[in-house]
Amino acid sequence: MSEISQYLTKSDKYEQFKKLINEALYIVSKFGVPLEGMTQRRLERIAMAFLAVANVKKTNEWGKIDNSHTLITREIIRYSDIHFCTFIYR
């Protein structure tokens, strides 16, 4: 991916997570989802939900997206907690 927009400008996430989240938001925006005017936290949550249903944990896994990976809401939250250290679900 070239020239990825920096959607997260103020985030305390590790650089590797910020890069992955920005890549996810770039893809989501290319699907036509309007991201303008959303808070940083909302953008993070959108990206992490997308990453969970795509089953992507690292920037080099975009070519391995699993379209049969279906999750319910709790599983999306658990995925974010485990792979992105969000600690929403306890």
C-alpha cells in the first residue's frame, strides 16, 4: 500500500498498531465509508472491528484475509483485547 493517510494523529497506541489501524481505515474509506468528522476513538474502533472480521493481526497479513471468518460482537471485542491490547472485554 502506498501513501496511506494518517487517520490517527493523536493516539497512545504502539507504532505498529497505529500503522495497522491506519491501513485498515484506508481500506474502509476505499469501500466508501465516510470517516470525516469521527473521533480518534471511533476511528480506532472501526478499524479494530474491521481487522477482527478480516482476521488481520499484522501489516503483512493483508493478502491472507479470511472471508469465512465470522464473529459476533463479543468475539470482535475479545479479538481486539487479545491482539491489540484494548482490554474492553474482561
